[in-house]
Amino acid sequence: MRPFKLLFRCAAVLAICSTAMGSAFADTFALVNINQQALFFNQINEGAQKAADAAGAKLVIFNANNVPSAQNDAIENYITQKVDGIILVAIDVNGVKPAITAAKAAGIPVIAIDAQIPDGDNVAFIGVDNAKAGEDIGKFYADYVKSEMGGTAKIGIVGALNSFIQNQRLDGFKKAVTDSGLAITFLDTVDGQNVQETAMSASENLMTANPDMTTLYATGEPALLGAVSAVTSQGRTGDVKVFGWDLTKQVVQGIDDGWVVAVVQQDPAGEGKAAVEALVKLKKGETVEPIINIPVTIVTKDNVEQYRPMFQ
């Protein structure tokens, strides 16, 4: 066989293989996430990936590494690539709105999960009512202070002040505690910046500045992990009761030991799964509800057992 004919046939085979590979997926969806350090966000990824696999769709995941502007850039790139749908876990819910609007103009539906976009052009929101859940844990906290601490407490807050949803969780918590009418004093609110190490340092500073602090509330997984590490390292497990969001192995141990009292547990994998399933429906011409609420559970020593296998 002449060399040029062999080369031509090889090229043809490669083209056919390439075409077949390119058509292996019916749809391509993009997931724009906040970071890949927190277990919560990784569980969103896992739930979305399983749903994409089940639907025969391709899922590409972007890690913004806590940088809000990176999310805008990622969405703009996915618009250029003409993906079939975008799932967004927003950092800056207002700053990302122009990118969502651009996706809508390009005919690409955006599903927001975890963080609601105020008056955004996303097709739907999937996640938790963070303000209400914040109130729920606030009411639980107030009841605990009343029944177990004589109705008085001093509380410090570890938040992520650049996170819209964590601020909602804080506002809801404060409202419920204030409405309780108990003698609860709010001390400082420190910024963990959604980074565990930063949250740990901030928590240590919080306790040093407020040696009479008796309780602590953390608004997200990195904040709670940092707070748990700080309470442990400073030997305060005997006199500081901890409340917060999102279970981890360390937090479960704190519940077992009695000083982590209650934690709001979400279903991040369920959120990721529901988002992909919503995009599949939209691609088929079906409709989806504008708000799809994923329920939460307040985990205590009484019901932690069902969550233990997640961390073994």
C-alpha cells in the first residue's frame, strides 16, 4: 500500500473515532462551584456527576477557588463553548447576575443551587431556605439555653462575610434568638472567609478576646471546622457549646463528646442531583418548578447515628 493511501486511511479512522467520541454525550452541562476544599461542595459535585452519568450527559466542573469574578469568567467561557446548561453555586449573588443574563440571552438555562439569585435570570433555584433554617437552629439554640444553661449565654459568631447565604443564616439565627427574649449576649462576629484555616485563626482570636464566651455559632462547614479545631486546641470543650452548619467527621466526634450540640445538615448531593435532572428536563422541552426546596435536618446526639456512615 502506498504511504499516502495509508496516511489517508489512518486519518479517516481517527476522524471517525473522534466524531464518535464527540457524540458519546447527548448533552454537556457545566457546574460552576465555589471551591473543592469543603466536603459540602465536593458532595454537590458527586451528586451532579452521578445524575449526569445516569442521563448520559457530560458534566464539566469549574472550581472558582473562592474568587467571585472567576465564576463570571467561567460562565462567559461556557457560553462561548455553547454548553447545554449551567449549574451555579454563586459566591457573589449580585455580581454574577450579568453573566447569568448573558447565558439566558444565548439560550443556555442556568440553575442556581445553594445560593438564591435576587431577581436573577436563572430558570430555577434548588437548595435550602437559608434564612428559615437559620431561624430554626436559632430557636433550637434558644430552647437549649433556656433548658440547659439557665436562660443566659454569651455567644460568638464565626461566619463568612462574603457569602450571601451564610449571612442569611446569621440573620435568621439572630432574629430567632432575639425574639426568644432570653438574656443572650451577642459578642463579636469574626470572618472565617469560607476557609478552614482562616476560620480556625479567627475562632481562636474570638475566644481570646472573649474569655467569658459560653456558646459559638458557625454559619458553614469551613467556619464550623475551624471553630471546632479552635475550641479543641484551646481546651475550651468543657465550657463552650458549639452550634453550626454541615457535618464532618470532626463535628460528629464533637457531638459524641457532648460539646457540639446541634448542626444543620443539608443534602448537597441531592442538590447536585436535582440540578442536573432539572437541566435534562429543560433540554427535553419540559418545565421545572422555579424553586425546589431541599429539606434540612438539625442533627444532635439523638439522631447523629444515621449520618455516621458518611464519615467512616
